[in-house]
Amino acid sequence: MPTPKVISTTPLTTADAKWISLKKLTYLDSDGKERAWEYAERKTRKASGIDAVAVLAILRSKTNAFPVSTIVIEQYRPPVDKYIIELPAGLIDEGETPEQAAIRELEEETGFKAESLIESTPVIVSDPGMTNANMKLVVLSVVLDDKMELSDQKLEPGEFIVPRIVELSKLNSELKDYGTRGYVVDARLSHFATGYELAGRLK
């Protein structure tokens, strides 16, 4: 399979963009001074007002055949021309709750079926200086009968995603290792992994 790479870059007007629009707003700062701000906005936001979900899957075995683990994915992202290590994620369809979207995306991208919902965060943002795009983090429980077994993905045409199982206790070190091999780790995943490791150290 050929290695993906960016082969050209050209300017794009909002009128020609399918997924994102560029806007300019005017606001009053804390001194009452009028200021301008440029930002990007998704064109795909549905009636729920929430753009997307990221999925933190907690994998356990009924027989304790493997340590508590999670799933990350390797996916090429053209804007940075690199393979990114991130959580399973995706846009929310019309008429779908964030939790339903999370269960669907987990199965599509990794093949795993969630047994139950552990937590669904409030609406969060990740780059508010550049975009008003928002999302939720949904934590799902996946319980396997015994040993770790991968299931078939249900990817859409044009999706090339490689799921990887990582022990939760080793997540931060695994992500650092990815960095030494030319991958780029998604900031949100890195923040979680660092916080999880620090929480264990500071007990």
C-alpha cells in the first residue's frame, strides 16, 4: 500500500469549501473596546449543536486474561501530513445522540461493541482560539469473555484506520514511544495520558 502524502496545496474560498467556513466576528473586550477575530466553523453541525465525539473505551476481560486496556488508532491526517495517534472519534449524525454516535464510531473504527456507558462529558472544545468546533468525550465499557480478540472494522470508503490496544497503565509511555517513531500524538489524548499517569504518581 502506498504511503499517503500531501502532493499539493492551494487556497480555498469559503464558497468552495464543503466542510469548513472561515468567518470574521466583532466583539467587545473587557475594556469595552471593539475587536475583530477570524475563526473556522464546521458546516456539518446538526440540530444537537454538538459537532463530534471522541471515545475512550475501557477494555476488560471477564477472566482477567489481560490488564485493563484502551484503544487508540493510527490515522493519517493530511493537514499535518503525518500519521496521528488519537482516540476513535467522529461526527454526530442528524437525530443521533453523542452517546449513540460514540457507540457507532467505536464499532466502525475498531470493531469493538460497547457493553455500557461509563461517562459522557459536558460539551468541550480543543482549539477555541481558531475554531468554535466542539465535542464530547464518551467513556464506554467493553467487556470480553476471555482473551483479547480483535473484531472486523466497518470503515467507510476512504477511511484507513489501524486500531491498537494499549494497557491503560502504559498508555503515556506508549504514546512517547510513538513520538520517537515519527508519529504525532493528538493533544487531547496526550493530556489524558499524562494526567492519568500523574494521578497514579501523586496518590
